[in-house]
Amino acid sequence: MASATRSQVSIIELEKKFEDRHEELNNHLDQMIVDIERIQSLLHMKTSQHQNEISSTNNENSRSNLHSYSTSISKVSLLPEHPKYFLD
């Protein structure tokens, strides 16, 4: 009878250890989920920031290209129209 009682106590202790470990792992998993969500948020923010920088750079390049094109057109329009100037 004493043997059965010790076995029951051992089983109860093992169940308690299992429950404690299960709770510990669940808490750890919850923290990992929070960390992953934080990382996703930071990545999204950085990606948006990077896309804005690229867009800004593209806009600046477009303005620069437009200015260069306009300047070239202006220079061409200042050329004399008489064909003899182009005969070299």
C-alpha cells in the first residue's frame, strides 16, 4: 500500500513539473510572438522609409533629367536654322 502511495505521489509530482514546464514554454512562446510582431512592424516601417527614399531619389532624378532635357532643347532652339551652318 505504501508503494502505491509513493507511486501516486511521484505521478502527481511529475504532472506538476509537466504543467509548470508547459506554462513556462507557453510564456516563452508568447514572448517570441510579441518579438516577431515587433520585428515585423520595424521591417514594415524600414521598408516604407526605404521606398520613400527611393521615390524621392527617383523624383529628384526625374527633375534633373527634365531640366537637362529642357536645357538641351533650349540650346538646340538657339542654333541657327540655316542649313549652311550644318554642312561641315
